[in-house]
Amino acid sequence: QTFDPYHKWLGIRDPQRPPNHYRLLGLELYECDDEVIRDAATRQVTYIKRYQTGPYRDDCLSILGEINAARAAARP
């Protein structure tokens, strides 16, 4: 069994990888409130940063980049 950081860290079981921006941020599809989007991105980044120094550092850095891109893409 391979390590799946989306599932283990974010609870995302969807087979689509990477998940869409909203799913990655833990938001409803097409959320348009900028404050909600910003807060969701901050929450995800804060949580994922816990893994920066562990054995899955590269996965962590990759997902952090995806979260930042998701925040920019999800903004109205």
C-alpha cells in the first residue's frame, strides 16, 4: 500500500489526483466568499506544515504548493 497524503492528511478519498481546488481546501464546490476561501487555505496550510520535517517532506511541500494555487484559483 502506497502512502496517500491526500487521504491520510486531508481525508480526501476521491480518486482524482490532485483533487479540485475546492476539495483540496475543504470547501463546497464554487464557494465564492473570499474570506471563507482565505480562511480555508490558511487552515489547510497550518495543518499540512506539521509534516514538513517528517519522512514525507516532499509530499508536504507539493501539497502546500497545491493549496496556494487552489486559493488563487478558487477566488472569485
